[in-house]
Amino acid sequence: MSATDTRRPSEIRDAGRSAAATGPRRRLGHRQRIRRDLVLLLLMAPGVAYFLVFHYGALFGNTLAFVDYVPFLGLAGSEWVGPDNFRQMFGDPEFWNAVRNTLVIAVLQLVFFFPAPLALALLLHSLVGSTVKRFVQSVVYLPHFLSWVIVLALFQHMLGGAGVLNGWLGELGLGSVHVMGNPDTYRPLVVAQLIWKECGWATIIFLAALSQVDEQQYEASALDGAGWWRRLWHVTLPGIRPVLVLLLVLRLGEFLDVGFEQFFLQRQAVGPEAGEVLDTFVYFTGFANGEFGYAAAAGLFKGVIGVALVYTANKVAHRLGEQGVYHR
């Protein structure tokens, strides 16, 4: 302590401790850092093992797309055929029929299913009574917990040949319609089934995003005379735009992944021409016909398209000033 220092001894000790705390830290070695974070590493190990085995390890299964796989010979004993499975796939009209059905249904899902949870979340967010809001949320969440077997049974009971709709039409003398087994109504029907089952559950993320919008902005815009539509356009949608862009990018990554169980259960009723999608095509080609290499080639094609769509959509998000799925 210098002769000109007028601070008290306790103040000098506190200043010394602060300086020691903010000074350069001693760099720990690898072993010391592992010993320090051992508990966190042990907690993280099961999650890392899961991803290594079931996600990254499963990538080696794509090797089947380049071999004529015979289960009795194994992957090492099967003949290497290179791109022959892809040549067969690109020349197969049944494969292109599955691609066409998948693309049409994916576009319908993107146009009608993606904005449906947002509209429902906006309606729920505008409800004033918390009791009514919780009741409506609970009701719209319930279909998510039903299996596709139960959902399709309900739709069959309502829209099938002997369903409630045909009962009403018969009483009115208007004949009958068979919506469930009609290939012409199959695509709108599967989108309607998806909206009924998953729309309520998908509102969770939008409701969480809406809760983060500053209420003072609503009050200020209301004082300026803005109505519900102007507050929605100038306050609500800009407030949740990052979440919208992120969900849209993730949705594009699963663009060709329209589902399996829903289409597998209804494929027989409408026929493969209308009901075949890429997931059911891979299943029937690989497991029903035993062409594992061909099925792996179709699955790899779908995965490559999904990666390209995510990369492109993320680039567009960056151009629009949004973060997207990952940073630049």
C-alpha cells in the first residue's frame, strides 16, 4: 500500500480479490478438464451413444444401395453392383409414380397443414378467458395421442360406405359417396386427416412464440387505432418470424417424408396408383419383394433430396436476414 493510498485495508483486500478473479486464468490440461467435467460427461454419454449408434452408425447401411444384397451372404459377401440399383430405380415407372404421389401430397401438406396450426394458435392467443383457452387447448391436443389405426377407423365410421355421411345422404334421397376408397378424393382426404390429428399439437411452438411478443407493442398499436388485422400484420407476424422461418426450413427438410403408417393402412383401399408414396414403396420393395439394395437406393434418394432442400432453404433464410437452422 502506498503512502498516498487513502483506501481502507478492507477495500484494498476486496480490490485485490477482484483483480485476481478477473486476471488471466491458468489454462487447464485435458485431464484436469475431464476430471472437472466428469459428471456432465457421464450424463451426456447415453445421448451421444444413441446418436452414434442409431443415427451416424445407421448411415453405413446406405452401402446396401450399391450391392446386390443377399441376407444369407451378408454385406461383405454380397456382390458389389455400383450404381445399377439407381439405374433400375430411375427406369422404373412405379418409382416415379411413388415420387409423383409423394410430391403432390407434400405440396398439399405444405400449403394447407403448415399454416393451419399458426391460424389455430392465433385464434387461441386472441381468447381472453384463460379457462376457455385451456379447455380448447386440451381438446385440440387429444387427437395427437390417438394412433393412426383409431383415426382411420373414426374417418371410416364417418365417411366410409356405411358411414354416418352416407346415412344422412340416404335419408335425404341424395344417393351415396364412398370418400375413403375413392382415388380421386384420396389426396385431400389424407391432408384433412393429418390436419385433424396433428394441428392442435403443432400449435404448442406457435403459442410459445406468441407469448414472447411484447404486450406493450399491442397496447401502443391499439392506441394508434390499429385493428386486429393491422396488429396481426405489423406486430404479431414480425414478432414470430424467426420461429416461422425455422419451422419452414425444418419442414422442407422433411418434404418427402409425408408419413408411413397413414398411407400403409389406406394403400390397399385406393390402390398403389393413388396410394403409393416413397415410404411405402421402400417397404414393399425391400421387405415384400426382397430387393433390399433397390429399396436402399430409393431411401438414399429421398435422404439426398431432403438434405439439398434443407441446405437451400437455410441459404434463403440467411438471405432474408434470419438465422435458419445453423449459422453461416
